[in-house]
Amino acid sequence: MKNLKTYTLLFVLLVCNTGFPSKAQSHAAIEQLKAYYKGLEDRSELNGNLLVAQNGKVLYAHSFGYANFEQRVLNTPNTGFNTASLGKTCTAIAVMQLVERHKITLDAAYARYFPDFPYKDVTIRQLLSHTSGMSDQELAPIFGAYKAKHPELILANNDLVPVLAEVNVQLKLRPGEKWWYSNIGFQLLGGLVEKQSGERMGDYLDKHLFKPAGMLYTYLRNRTYHPYLLQPYADNYDYAATFDTVRTKFDGTRSYYYNNDNMSGNGGIITTTADLLRYDEALYNGTFLTRASLNQLFTPSRLKNGSVNEIWLNIGNMGTADDGLGWFIFRDKSMGTIVWHTGGMPGCSAIFLRNLTKKQTVVMLDNVNSEKMYPKALNALRILNGKAPLTVPQSLTKLYGKALYAKGETYATSLLLRLKNDSLHYVLNENEMNNLGYAFLEHKHLSEALTTLKLNTRLYPQSDNVYNSYGEALLESGDKPGAIAMYRKSLAINPKNEDSLKALKALDQ
């Protein structure tokens, strides 16, 4: 995007307090930020808005790329973006406000407020800390099936408990046993806020968060409410499949909002980088909550066995983190105490980083789901604190998949083998390759699926899973003997591979 007109705001932070950078240090950091993000822009690696601030003052802000590609509308500092799960931080604040008003008790069971809720031991605190055991993977199909039976319905928060109670799925995880990210958990919290406040979620957030913070261009969007307060508004673009080479606009029935109906609490907030800086300031100055309540949000929570609630999923490969209540906390304190959250959905990625020790803030909102955006945003904090930016290698799996789909096996395999040892710039991952094979399979590209999964057995010959997956593809292609051979190879490595055992049993082997 070298020739795009861009919008850049640069401000020098002048502070003389001990512990803050000098004028010369600030200037040097700004120049490093400019150079680093100019490089990313030249390689078209970002498409959205970035803001970097310290002590409430903007150090660097920049707009990358397009809000609308068809009409060639550029992103500007005033562009509004979908922020997906960043909205969970707002839900956590709303819950804590109602705790302060004695409308909610953190350690009370959710069923205290919704007697028909089937999981009687799940508490409010566990929902906030993703330790309720309510897995989206287990529960989302329930709502898909319910909507298939009732296509005329647009589900809202007050529909959650009746649907869950009707089906009452037995959960695999016990409450408090393990961290497991749950969108449904935060939708339940949205319903709780509505019931205990007597206000709809969007109205509550507007009255108690957005307006008090001066966030004039922020609102909660859903399937039936989108006032387009922000112009330009960033449309969302993404690859429909990993191997696609052209991004598609995710709107209409493909959009997040269509599929999320009118449920809220888990995300859906439209905002700007400037409004998120106002949100940041409101968190510091006590606009929303007391210091004691904020400390609860920003302190690592604990599992039932007393251990710290670690986010076992290394989000963005940015480093080990724990979950507080609606906020994540990095364990690495070398730059200070950093609390944060991310958001992601088709055609959208967002990150909000707050260094509480040095009052540093980074916001990045992206409307094309740019690859590895999270660590690229974290690098702004690293630069501010005199650390070298993290090296962010590209996914070799994605490059291979696009090459295979567009140019064929010979070219794609040659590309992968040539680049796979360049670990500084490219990363190759067994599971990602496996998922690529399944993506080809799902989209009825059987030849490419077989090629990918066979190659994965060459790349990771000691993995039982790769042979099992290749066996599935062979069976799909009609090659029963080949599938049986792969399942047996899988079991030779791991005799307890349940998928391979079940597959052979189904084939009477």
C-alpha cells in the first residue's frame, strides 16, 4: 500500500516526572515506531488504525489501508471498527458496577438469578474468568439446532437460559477446573446485567460507560441495530477459507452480527481508537469503578484447586498470561503490569493493551483480520520500553495452501521445502497443516486435501494424528485399503488413539 494517502498524527510527549522518558527518549521511541510500522505498511501487513499513548497523551497514531475496498474509502482516525471480544471488558465492568450497587454477588451461583439455569454450581466469578466449564464447542451446536427449528426467531440474551435448560447438555469440564474461553458465558453475563439493571445491554453500556467516559462514537451493535454513527465505517474482509487468495466482504448472512443474532455481552461494540483512549482514561480516573473493584478485574483469578488461572492458549504467541475477571494479565513484568484483551471474528481483529505501571496504552483495530496482528501491536509497547520488537514470522501453512490452490502441487511443495528452514521469517505447524487439509476437505477440494495431509505425514512422521487425518481423507476418496493402512500406522505410534481405533472398528478391522 505504498501509494495510499495515509493519515499520521505525531505528538512528542514531554514529561519530567521520574520514571517517565525524557524528551530525547520519547522522540527516539516515536521515530522507531514510525520506522517499524512504515515497514509493515509497505508490506501490506496491516489494514486499520493504530494508536500509541503514554500518560493519556498520543505519541503515535496511524491509519492503514481501506475501510471499503470496493469504493476505495480509506481508513481515517475517525473510522469506526468492529471490536469483537474487546467488548468483554465492558461486560466485566458492567457486572462489577452492579456488584458495587449490591445487585450482583460475585461468588453467587448464576442460578440464583436464573432458577431454570441447568448448571447450578456455576458462579458469576467463574463466568467472568472463563472457568465455568461452559465450552462454546459443546454448547454452540445446541443453538444452531434450535435456530434451524425456529428460523424465524432472532435470539436475544433472555433466550439463552430456556434453550440451555431444554437441552441440558452434560459438560465435560467441571466449574473451576480449567480455563476454557466461553463466548456463551459472557452472553449469559449480558443477560444478567440486563435483568439486574432493568436496562437493555446497549442502553446500559451507553448510560453507564460510554457517555460518562466521553465515548461519543461508541455503541453496541447487533443484528437489528446498527445506526452507522461512524462514517467511514470499516467493512470487514477476510479469506472465506485458509487457502483462498482473495479476501471477501463479510456482510449480510455471512456477517458476525447476522449469526450472533441480538445476543450481547460477548462483543459487538463499534468504536474508534480515540474513544478507546477515552475508555482507558476513564479506567484510570475512577469514572467506572472503585480502585478495589478494578484490582479484582486486574488480578489473576484462581481455579478451584487454588492454582493460578493460566490462559493455556498462548494468544498470538505473545507470552504467558493469566485471566483476571474479563481482562488478561501478562506474567512477564519486565515492562510493567500489562492488562489486555483481544478481539477476533471473520474480517476483524482488535487488541487493547494497558501498561498500568507506566500508563502506556496501545490500541490496534484491523478490518481484514491481518495475520499476526496481535504481536505486531505488542511491539509498540516493546519499542516504548526500549526492547527490540518481537520477530513475527509468517504462517508457511497459509502460503502453502494458497500456492497449492492457485498454482498446484509442484510449485507449492517446492515453496514449502525451500522456506521451511527459514524460522526467522516463517513458521510451520503440524496442527495448522492438519487444519488446512480439513479445510480443503470441507470445501470439497479432495485432491488438495489428500496432497496436504500426505505431505504432513512426511513433515511429522512421529505424529499419530497426521496418519489418522490422512486416513480420513483416503477413506473419503474411496481408498479403503489406504485408509486402513494409515489408521494402523497411527496406532503403531499411539495404540490409544481413539479416532483410529473407532475408524478401524467401523471398517470391521
